[in-house]
Amino acid sequence: MTFNSINRTDDGQYTCKATNIAGNSESNVTLVVNYMPEGTTLSTSAGDNTVTQGGSLTFTCHVTAAKPQVSRYMFYLNDTTLVKDGNNTQYTINNVQRSQHYGKYKCVPRNDVGNGPEAAVILNVNSELHHCLMRFCCGTSFID
């Protein structure tokens, strides 16, 4: 049997059977088709990807398929700064500061075959002053 090209659906067990006047023979072979991570998504624990300065949030990177499984998740800030590289699907920031953490975050999953597609979100960071102004404009009292 010859494969001109291999795809994921070719993964599985194959049996070769031979029969002639000398007898019968059978041999089994398992074909494993490996492929890069697919279907990458990146989500945050913050509603609308917006967090208040001083707060915390968690990014979660998810893939729909990969064989072998993902061994590394690389998280970047603004495409160039690697902020986390490891086997955990999550990256958490505590004490978020607008000057340090505002921007585009992306996740790149990797397995032994290679890098999967990246997924990105823009993290917005509101300052306390912004919330005070919003409360004032909306008629909320500053006195608790």
C-alpha cells in the first residue's frame, strides 16, 4: 500500500494479508498521523477583556485538536514580549497596571510537530479615576 499524501483520517490500524500455495500470512501496522495544534482560541476571565487597575485576570488558551497534545503555550504581549512559556494553558496577572499590562496578548500553542495558529485579545485596563468619573457621570454618590 502506498500513500501519495497523508492526512489525519488515515490514522489507524492497517492489516496486510497474503495467501499463496505455501500458506497464509497476516501482519498489522498502526499508522499514527501527528499534526500541529488547531483551532486556537484565547479568552480572559475579565468581562469584555477589561479589568480595573489593581485587579487580577487570567488568560486561557484552548485548542480544538493536536496530536501529540500541546506541550508548550507561549503568551506574548504586543507581539514581541514573551510573558509566559510553559505547559500550562493559563497565564494570570495580579495587580494589573495600565502602564505595564495594557495591550494585545496572544497565545501560540506548540507540540512536537510545530506551532499552531495564534489567537489574540486586546486587554483594556481602566484606572480608578476612570471609574470615579463613570460613577459621577452616572449619578452614583462618592459617599458609601
